[in-house]
Amino acid sequence: MEPDPTKEASTVLNKRLAVALTISGILVGASACAAPAQSADSSESAAPTAASAAGSTATGSADAGWDIDPADADQRIRAAGLDILKAEGAAEHYHAHLDVLVNGKPVAVPGGIGFSFGSDGQPNGISALHTHDTSGVVHIEAPTVGQKYTLGQVLKEWGVLDGTGATGAPHSGTGGWTAYVNGAKKGGPVAGVVLKAHDEVVLSYGTAPSTIPGSYTFPQGL
């Protein structure tokens, strides 16, 4: 019996579609996480590009230098002990929120943490631990269950507090920084703080505000 060329063409097309859908999981990552609805012209409704990640420090933030350098993003993901995936994992899925304060002033947590980028500036990989926008929401979308994810891994992927700069600066060490989780001060190294579902994590240096945020109102669906 001779093969049916129409059926074979359909099989090939289906395989190509499956691959395309896997890759598109990176490119439309925010919608995969049921992120809050954005206006039609919002740049935060799509996955970050290298240019948007590198320039996402908020106007009026405490200091310059907190942007992401996309050039070695893949190396930082691996340095954090994480794999570079082709799509967000679905075995474990939850979110935490991070605020960074320097003398009580907010530093923007950029979108694009945990993404790797190609030479065209487009995302070509993603880790289980990542951010889509400047909301401070940290997404944990892992292909396996049971792994712990830490504040130190976020900082490693971000490329800050790496111990190469002056105290309290973006590239200082973590000495002198204090972590709070749901309003309670944490002892021990700040890098060891484990992220859990709907935690409000505050990383503070210098003079802290009179009130430390104890919770965060996550958008519906997160």
C-alpha cells in the first residue's frame, strides 16, 4: 500500500506547529502566566526584549546601574544553578513579589530577569525563575516539583550585588543588606531567603522606611 502524501504532509505540519508553539511559550510568556491585563499599547504585555530589559530601571529610582546586561544573561542563569528552558515549566507554578529599597527609596526590579537573548535581541530561552515586567512579581514556573528557589538566585540572574562595587551600590556585596519576608526581618544571609507562594520580600539597604511592606496584592490569576 503506497503512503498517502496528504496524510504525510499533515503529520509534518503538525510537528512543525508543535515546535512553534513551544518556542512561542517564551515569546508570549506574560500571557502564559495569566498576568494582569494591559492596555493595547503596553510593552509589558509581551516578553521583554534585550533593549527593554537593559533600560528598565525606573525613573527616579535610588541609583543607576540596576539594569540588566543581556550580553551574558545565559551565563548568569547557569551561575544561579538553573537550566535554560525553551518554554515555561508547568509542573510547579507560583509567584512571589520583590521590593528593593536603598535608603527607603525604591529600585525597579526589571523585566527580563531569567531570560536569555539572541543576537537579534529577542528572548531565546528562559529559566524557571524569572520576571516579565517591572512590577516586582517573580515568576516560578518549573518543569519539576520540589526545588527551592532563593533571593540569591534572583540576584545572580539579575547580575547585581556581586561584590565588585562600593557598599550599598548595585554591585556591592550583600553585606549590610537586610531582607524582610511578609514584614518580618530575616536573619542569616539575604541570598538564602527561600521564595514561597505570595511572599512579599523586601531587600533593604541603609535607612529603611518607617513601614516595611508586609504583603502585596497580586493580580487576579497570580
